[in-house]
Amino acid sequence: MTNPKKLIEVAMPIKEISAESVRDKSIRHGHISTLHLWWARRPLPVCRAVVFASLVPDPLDPNCPQAFKEAIELVLGKNNNPGDPYATYSDIPWTSVFDPMEDNLRNRLQMFIGKFTNDMQQHLLGKSTLPSPGKQLSDYNLIKWENKNDETIINKARKLIWVAHNAVNVSVEKQSAQELLADFDIHYKAIKTVESELYSLTDRHLETDESKLKTANLKNAIEAFLNKMPKVFDPFAGGGAIPLEAARLGCQSFGNDINPVAHIIQKGSIEFPQKYGKPITYSKLEFLKLYGEKEFKKIKNENKIINNGDLVAVNIPNRLSFDLEFYANKLLELAEKQVGHLYPSNKDGNKPIAYYWARVAICSNPSCKAEVPLLRDFYLANKERKKIFLNPIITSNKINFEIEKGNHNLDGWMYRANLKCPCCGNLTDVKNLKNQFISGKTTERLIAVVEEVKGNKEYRLPYQTEIDVLNNLPIVISPSELMPEKDSQNIKIPLWGFNKWSDMFLPRQKVLIDCLIESQKKLFEGKFTNTSNDDYFKCIFTYISILIDRTILDSTSFGRWHSKMEKNEHPYGRQAIPMVFDFPEVNVFANGTSNMLNRLEYILKVINSESLNPFASFVINSSSGDISQFGNKVLNAAITDPPYYDAIAYADLSDFFYTWLKRMLSDIYPLSFAVPQTPKAEECTAIRHHFNGDRDAAKRHFEKKLMEIFKAIEHQTSDIVSIMFAHQSTEAWTTLCNSILGANMNITGSWAIDTEMGSRMLAMGNAALSSSVTVSCVPSQSAGYGDYKEVKKAIEATVAREVDELYRLGFRGADLLTACFGQAVSEFGKYKKVEKADGSEVTVAELLAMARESAFNALLKGFDGDEYTKFYIGWLQLNGFAESDFDDAATFAKAGLSINVAELFKENILIQNKNKQTLATFAERNKLKPNLGARADSFLIDQVHKAMVLYKGTNRNALLDFIKEKASAPDGSFWRVVTSLDELLPKECDDQKMTKGLLTNKESLIRESKETQKPIVQQGTLEL
């Protein structure tokens, strides 16, 4: 039997996914990204969409099981969904022509994944303002944030995956959609039934025969369900987004990561909440025994169980979050008793929320030698309605400060790491400063204190008692682990003499961290008793470690004080640790937003949010690429987001966290924390300082490791491999394609999905390949050698079909081109090697150029106009206004056109900049060519650009005259060009505003242009 293509191979609602993915970046409360810092996380909407689309077949594929087609009708059809929320668009909203979407089963699946609301559709059609982010997607969509725990919506996806998976099971008799859906209901109901039985059992945490039986029943019910769902694996699990979404959709979810820090984050995000974050009922006596009278008095009335007027039991909605909060507060109490006095209260009894420090260096002028705080600016608060700054008071070579309100015009003393002395004006250069830091001549100075009074931050100079505390700190033994020495790209502070990870902390911060770790050990003494509860307390201990680790991140001397928001920012604002000269020290015991309990709140919200899912992921702290981890074709799908060369130095950056987690968790996870620092040699990255600065050796390591892992995946996976890649350069595509093809797989689909930049979210025509790409692959048996000419013909035919199909679905610009890339590679990948007539091998870079040229040709065939206008439209499709190589212009000028490239520059279609060029905007062309569009035989693009100039201007009569002469036919070529430009231009750029304005006012402009008449000269009037 031939397997049908998966949905991801033929169609994806990429605009809707992009919109929700961009929104996902700004969601905080309950999002797994707020549990603990990790880098380059994939947004949850794109992960959920890719997992779902990788597991269900294309219903229009001739080999799609009939049961699955019937299931779509039953699950997503009009009859079972009041209001028909999954009806297709009556007019695709992002195209500039009336473009109804066919109502078929494939498009219903897309509308289920993501569909714009009516308000958003009206906005995209230019008829209303942009709705707020939460109002852009339908409330019935799979990928919407609010629906991640909506059982009705999520179960629709689970049912469709269930039917798709079991309809092709050759070991059982073929079943109808109704029978398969009924089987789903039986298995899912079994889970809910035994959950209810177990979670209603009073004191279920105690090991009794009844609790053991009901716990086993739940485990068996979940296993029975999962055994009828696909197995999904992510070999680069990182922050856990892909395994999380696979588990949410009811799959057997597996994730690997070589990095121990990532592994701990995964356990806290995608394993523990789903396993342990469940309700529990305690008898009154058992609750008092575990938590005490003080905690008992805090129980809300709705959680009390009354019998015959007596309080007999307590219901806890989430045992895990309750216990974590309980032990975290105990930890804070213990720590505050020991070191709270190091953070003295003010005269009103309130503790400061932060202390503002500056590093101090010595002026290099021998006659001055002032000790100068290295301040870039003096604002402590720099809001529109609140300005507070440090005002320097300089006496001879002594520097003090006072705090004042209002604006200042003072220049900072630091500029590009050079110091200008405020006492003598001497410049101490960066080299001298570095030498001072390395030789230990610099110090730190407490400059100001931040307090919070009734929600408002206030600033003052430090009291003498606060200075005295700093001079009488206890000595603690600090970790000795070293930072990377030669990593000038990511971790730069060793260049300034900060060589150990513990060097990042002030003495008081070291005392605090040591106290927190020792208090944690005391808190859990006697909790591990070799019973079934040990695993649960390991879970709580792990979360406390995560909480301390988060607190440590906010407690360095390399954070920043954000004066516009009046808050602390941790050192990893970017994927690096830069040198900073002024910084805040937070007080974790205060009542501010940076205290420890605030950090706890974020963790609790993640637990409460993700514990509603009964399916946990299975995560392993191991390097992927071990072919024996799974059997041959055991997995149904592998879905992953691999690293990219040296974009992020995961191991080096995470050593900051590993240094402290090792001290807390090495007894619980001995294998994960058995080595001094995070593993570097096996990490799939190209960090050159790991290879003695040899960039080529680092690249070879990355490419070899990536191919090894892809080969293992190909061996282990039976159906599909979906890969998210956050880069779209030619080098990135080359690496990706070589790794996929080298692993005996072939690309079958590719989609550009924006997950980062809100400005591009709906910019249909922005052809700059700045978004990430998701490619789908299948195991492939490449055969023999391909002839270049034959493969080129096949690519041209395939790309032409793809352009035709996707254009009808509303794909334009870079999104269309990315899809064409995938189809071109699929033709290329049918062969072990493609050779030219001279025997030389065709490279991936040449293949991609061939795909672009084929797409360009296919696009031009459907456009009626002169050669220059065709070129402008085609170039805009593929490149937008991005800079490109000179050779590209020559290539595309010859592709189906007969234009001399020199003429493109002469006509100001392209603007040359050395060996690069960009497409000219209407304003640039008008400036360079004042008589633009004036000739009777002028190009269509000239005429349209002239109309755009006139529309932007103030002479309406001139515009109407021009419309009457050049564009009086509403269906003429002029208006077709305007429509094409409007679809392709980046949204909200000046050019697009003009095309949108012309189209919006098209009818009135044509009507008024016909009504205008030249003024009649009255007799007796002299016209001069």
C-alpha cells in the first residue's frame, strides 16, 4: 500500500501560524518559557501545528484512508459544529483580488489549525484596524494559546490523529470512522474514570493496597491509550516545546538533549507537571501532620470538606504546586533567618528591593588618579512622567552623588568602554581599563538604594549601616569552574579578568547563594525514605533547585538596571554575556517584583497550566545519534529544531546554570552531573574555540554530527521527519539539504513560518528570507545518477505546478519561494548525484538558484505586461527590496525575458551599489526619472509608479487626468499591476500604502476622472 502524503507535505496555514507564533513570544504567565531560561525556543503554536500536520494525511491524496476523510466530516464538519467555525474563507483575506478558498477537507484541516477572525480578515482586506493579538485567530483554533487546555478543541486533534494512525494499522480489521472514534472515546473515558477514582481517594499519597491498585489502573489506562497513538521523537528537545505539544496531542512523546540543564528544564516543563500536578484530598489529621496548624488555617473555605458540621478533610486542587509553594516558603524563611540581616531595613521597617552599584577604575592621569565609577548614564528612572538621576558632586578628585528629580544633560563617563575622567578630563582607554580589571585594581561601589513604597519605586543614597554590612560579610567557598577563555563571540568577560563563573557575583551575593543551597539540603533531610514517595520528593527538590537557579540568574553583578521600566534585567538579554560596568543587586527577601516569591509565582503558573494534560513526555539526557535507542522504523515521526552552526553556544552559556545545579542535584541525577561542566565535544554546534579557533574544523564537526543524527532518525522513523530551521541563507539551505539527502531522506515540503518579527507577520510581499523554515522529509531510496538537463526539466515542471497550486491558495513572495525550494529538492533528491555534461556534480547552491529561476519563469507566465513590468513584479516576488548580488539580475533578466541587464539600471528599475543592487521604490524612481510614465508608450510599471506619486501628492486634478488617460478601464492592465504590487509589497511600507490607497479608491477615481473636464475659457478673458 502506498502511504498518503501528510498534510504538512502539501498545505499549511502559515499566515495564521505566524500570527499566533509572534503573539506567543509575548505571553508570560503559564508559558513554559517562564520556568527557566533557555535559548532559541520554538513558539508553542508552530510546534503544535507542525506536530499535528505531520501526523494526519492529506485528505485529498488518493491513498488517504476513507475513514480519515469521514472523520474530518464528523469532527470538523458543519453538522457537528454550530456556526460552522471551520468553513473556509469566502475571500482569502491577504490577497488583493476576490479569491474564495475552496471548501474541501484539506482546507477544513487548515482552518482547524488556524483561521483568522472576521475582524482580522476585514483588517487584511483593508477595511478595519488591526485587532489586538488575542483577537486575530478564531476561538475554535487548535493553535490558539487559550485553547491549549481546552479539552473540546484538543480532543478534536487527538481524535483525528487517532483515526489517522489506526486506519492504516494492518494488524487489525479495517474500521469505519464511527468505529474508530468510538474506540477513542472508550479509551479516553477510561483515563478520566480512573483519574476520578484515584484523585478522590483520601490520603492517596499513603501506600495502601487501594492506592496502589488505583495508581496502577491509571497507569494502565494511559498506556492503553498511548499504545494506539503515534510515537513522536525530538532529538534536540532543548526547552521542550516539541515534545510538550506532541504529548498534549496524545502521542507517545520522546525527547533527547545532551545538555543536563536542558534536561532539568524538560523534566520541570513536560514530565513532572503532567505526572504529579494532580488533585489530592487529605484527611484533617494527615494534613496537620504534613503541613502543620499554620498552613491549615490558610485553607480556603471552598477547599474544606465538611461532614456533619465537622471539617474532616482538605481538598488540594494541585498537589505539586501546593507542595512547591509550601517548601519554597520554608526555604525562604530558613535563608532569611540566616542572612536576612545582611539586607538591613529602613527606618520604616521596609527592606530595599535593589541596590545600584558601579564598578570603579582609576584615572590613568598620574596627577589625578581619581577613583571613577564607570557610569554610562545617570538616570535611575527615565520614564515620560518620572525622571530621577544621580547628580555628581566633584571636589578635586573625589566623586560623590546626590539624587535629583527632572531631566539632565550630563554626558556619561563611559563611551565604548573608554573612560573620560570627570575630574581632569583625561581619557583612559579600554586597554588600560582591562589591565586594571585583570590586575585586580578595580573595585565596586554601592551608589544608590531602590525602595518600593505603595507600588512606586523611590531612590536614596545608601545608609552607613548598609555600607558597614558589606565590610563584615562571612567568607564562603566559591565554585572554581572556569569560563571559556577564548570565546570572544559569546562570553566576553574573561577578557576583563572574570575567569570563574563565581567571579560574576558580589561577595554578598555569594553568601546568599551558599545559604540558599545549604538551606535546601536541611529542608529535605529525611524526605527520601526508599518508598514510592521518593520520586515525588525528587520532583519537589528539582523544582526548588530550578527556583534557586532562577534566583541566581537575577543575583549577579552583570545584570542591568532598566531605567525606563525601573527593573532589573538578567545578564542574558542576548545569547551572550557582555561586560557591564553598572548593575543592580536585587534583594530576594524584599516585597518587590524581583524577589524570590515572584520567581516562584512564574513556576507555579507553569505547573498549574501544564498539569491539566494527562500525558507526560519521556525525556533522556543523552546525545542523539545512537541508532540503537529506538528499533528500526519504531517511531512514526521525528520532529525537531536542530542547532545552527555557531548561532548559540548552548553548552558554554549553560555552564552558568550547571555550576550551581550540580551542587544541588548531583545526588538525584548522578549521571547528568557526573562531569565538571556541560558536555562540549558531542554537542552539535560549530563553536570554534572548542576547536582551537579553527572555524573550518568546527563547521565540519557540526555537519558531521548533524548528518549522524539525521541518519539515526531515518533508521528509526517509518513515516515522516519534520525539521524546523531558523535560518534561510543559502549556506543554511545547503547544510540542511546535504544533511537530509546524506541521511537517505528526501524533502517533500517546505514552509516559511515567521516566529520572531512582528513587523513581518503579515507582510505578504517581504521576500527577505528572515523567517524560519519547516521542511518535511521521508525516507528515500535514491537511485543512480541524474542528468542535469533532465533534472532541470523535472524541477521546472514541478515548480510550475507548485506555483500554480500555491498561488491559488494565496501564497506570495518568500512564502511561495520557500515552498518551491522544497519541491525542487525533492526532484534533486531522487538521485544519489546529479551531474552536468562535463561530469561535475550539481551543488545544492546551484539547485536553489535553479528553483528560484524556475519560480520566476512560472510567475511570469501568468502575467500579461511588458518585459520591464514583468521583471519588476517577478523580482519583487523573489527578493523584495533586499540587497542582492549583481549576477542575480543578469540571471533573471535572461530567464524568460529579453532584457539587457544594463537597461534595468538605465530605467531605474534596479539601483546599483558596487556589486550589489536593490529594487527601486516608486519614490526613488520618480526622483531619478522626473518624466516617469509621461510617454505614451511608457512601461506599465512606470505608469503605476507615476500614479502612486500623484496619489501621494496634493494635486488631485493631476491624478484624475492621469487616471483618465492611463487607467480608465477598471479591468485593464494598469489595475492588475497595482493589484499585484499590493499583494507583494511589505505591509505598511510607503509603496504599499500608495497601492492600497489607489485600490481602495479605484471606483471613485475612475468615476471622477471621467467627470472632469478642462475649464472652458470665457470670451473676453486673456489666458497668459
